[in-house]
Amino acid sequence: MIKLLKIELKKIVNYKVFWILIGLYFVFLALGILMAEFTLNNWIDNFNKRLPIPLPHITLYFFPDIWQNMMFFASIRYFLIFPAIIIIILITNEFTFKTIRQNLINGMSKQEFLVSKLQVIILLSLIITIILAVIIFLLGVIHTDHPNFSLMMKKIVFVPGFFIQILTFLLFAFFFGFIFRNTGLTIALFTLYTLIIEPVIYYILKIPYFQPNNISPRLPVNSVLKIVEYPNISSLQKIAGIHLQDTVSILDCIVPLIYSAVMIGIVFRIMLRRDI
């Protein structure tokens, strides 16, 4: 298994497009995280001009809520699309440049080829999660007065929650890459479905005529986003009188994992039956 991963890493190390895209992802992600509180408070200031009782400013970077808040912003589909495109390119390039044939000629089986791609997805998801967790931890330490271990660890469950989010989202990209195989077409269709088609379906299903329904949150991409569905903004929760998410639900994690298992099974079945 380690041998297969080493082969994949050799392909990536000197691949400039990979490093450019992963660099852009972290730049936009860092800007989004650092600007989140400032942007939200600007919106509140604009709302306060029309309200008789002003809303208080929001603080996002304090333990323990920082884990939930930052993982929420990191799991916005517009951020997740960057590593997904990386996975699509890595997979479709194998078909575009016929390197998959060379791997098979050199003795790699189709199963091993697919496993090597899955290993890359798991490793990339793990690295992104760890880097993000370190950044969040440092932000929390800087902004929290007198942080202690218990406070810092209180909502750390959102870290593995985010790992499942990005893993299952990248497995969705893995599925698209092997089904369509053409880089440009796959990126276009994946982006179209993720950013336009599924959100439209989601809101159509939420039209009152169709209520009540449990379909909308269980659509493939929305099931991924539901794992960390809301930030924890306590001041606004008190004013609105509502209770938002305060932990990661096991059921919400299971649904996208089931989707992922089905997609992996379909890819394996197609690859083993189809000529390369």
C-alpha cells in the first residue's frame, strides 16, 4: 500500500498545477477565515442603521466556538471546490496522457491503481484538516483570554467532522473524474452540479408545496455540508430565540459516507469491466 502511495506522490511532487491550485486554496481559505468576523460585523453595522435596537458585534475566534465557526467557513462549497478540482485533474490526466495504460503495463492492477488514488485523497484530506486545525488552534489561543485545556478541547469534534466533509467531497470529485475522464468536461460538470444544479434542486424541494420533506438535506453535496451546517454565533442565537448546531451528528456523517461507498463501488465496477 505504501508503495502505491509513493508512486502517486512522485507524480505530484513536480506537478506545478497541483502546487498552484493547493496554494490558491490555502490563500483564499486563510483570507476567508481572517475576514469572516470583519465581514459579518460590517453587515451587522449596516443592519443596525435600520433597527431600533442594534445587534451586538460577533466574535468568532474564541474557544471553544472557534472550532465550529472556522470549520463551517472552511466547508463552504466555494472553498471545497479547489481541492476537488485538484483531484479531478490528477485523475483525468491519467486518461488524457495515457499514463494509466503505462501503469498497467508496468504491472499495476486496476484495483491497485484505484486504491492509489484513494490513498492520495485520504492523505490530502488529512493534511488539509491538520493544517486548518493548527491555524484555528493558534487563532483561538491568541484571541481567548486565559484558555485552558478543557475549554480548548470542548468542541474539537468539529475537526474530525470537517475531515469527513472534505474526504467525502473529494470522493465525489473522484467519482466524476472516473466517470467522465475528460479534464475540462469533468470540471465543468462537477462545478455546475455542485454550485448550481444541486442548490437549485435544494431550494425547489423546500418550496412550501413540497413540505415537509427530508430529501433536500440528503442530496449528495448537501449531505456533506450538513455535517458542519452552522457557525455558533451565541449573541444572534439569543436574540433570534433559536438553537443552532452545537455538535457533530453521527447520522449526518454516515449519510455522505454511504454516498461515497456507493460511488467508489460504481467506479471499481466500471473500471474492472471497461477497457482502458
